[in-house]
Amino acid sequence: MNKDDAWQILEACRRRIDELDLRILELLNERTRVVEEIGRAKRVLDLPIYEPRREDEVYANVTSHNGGPLPADAVKRVFERIIDEMRTVQKLRMQEPLKESKGQGGVER
Amino acid sequence: MNKDDAWQILEACRRRIDELDLRILELLNERTRVVEEIGRAKRVLDLPIYEPRREDEVYANVTSHNGGPLPADAVKRVFERIIDEMRTVQKLRMQEPLKESKGQGGVER
């Protein structure tokens, strides 16, 4: 790889990163909508937000399916952050007054 | 939403989360492969791994495109974790002996 090639590769890779990030962002927001729906269901069922056994299942799902190159411990830390942020969203959702859900992500978005 | 509905919604939402997580995982690994390629290009160009201006661009890309419901500050924290983990991968990559890259993610995977 000469320097001209390296500059071109660098630029192309950065554009690719920006595209991938927007796809990740879209999935994070879709995941958040599902978590909001879970918050509504849990409120009806009077279940706690934090369910350690379910969180272990979530980590097991991603680490057991991880083919790399991102190492398993790094995958776990990224998902810890994702779960932590979404737990905060779920808490806010559960503090809101109960109203009829129209299902599928609700009326509030 | 009655309790039976709520249980069904909860179960369906959890299956959906598991599917979404595997798609996020796939994109994270694809992003890691691109970051590895960036590491190789930077080594040829003798550029540092940490480039704060480029990282600001990455955050600006995701926060400016965020339609929610995940709040912008939560999006930023998730991407801080992603970038931090991938910087570690990039560092390891740059410590390896130089060899010919076959491009597109390299030969080492």
C-alpha cells in the first residue's frame, strides 16, 4: 500500500463508517421503541424494569453469536451501555400516566 | 391492554430485541473491520490513532441524524463506548508487524 492508496482507503473507510453509524443509529432507535413497549407491558404486569436474568440472556445472545473481529468482552461492554441507556428511557416511560396504547410502538412518538 | 395481552406483547418484544441485537452486532463487527483497515492505512501514513476532530465528526453525524426516541446524549454515550472499544482494536492492529494487505478488511480474519 503506497501513500496515495492509503489516503484513498482512509477516505473511503470514513465514508463507510458514517454510513454504518447511521444504520446502527436506526437500529438503536428501533430497539428503544421496542423497549418503550416493554415498559408499557411491564407496567400492566407490575414487573420491575431491572430483571438481571433477562439481561444475562441479552448478553448471552450477542456474545454467543459473535464471530468477531470485535472481541466478546468489547461486545459485552457496548451492550451494557446500550442496555443502561435504554433502562433510563424505560424508567421515564413507566413514570408517565397510564393511557391506552395503540400498540406497535405507541402513540407518543 | 389486559394482562394476557401484556404477557404476549412482552414475549414478542423480547424476541424482537434479540433479533435487533444480532443485526446491531453484525454492524458493529463490520464497523470493526473498517476500523482495522483504517489502522493499516494510518500506519502507512504515519497518522495517530486518536484524531479528536474526526471523532467529533463521527458524533456530529449520528446526533444530527437522530430522530429519536433515544435522546441525543444517550446516542453520544453509546457511540463513545463503540469508538473507545474500536480504538483499542485499532491500537492492537497497529502494533502488529506490517504485511501486505489484501484490502477490504484484510487477510487476518
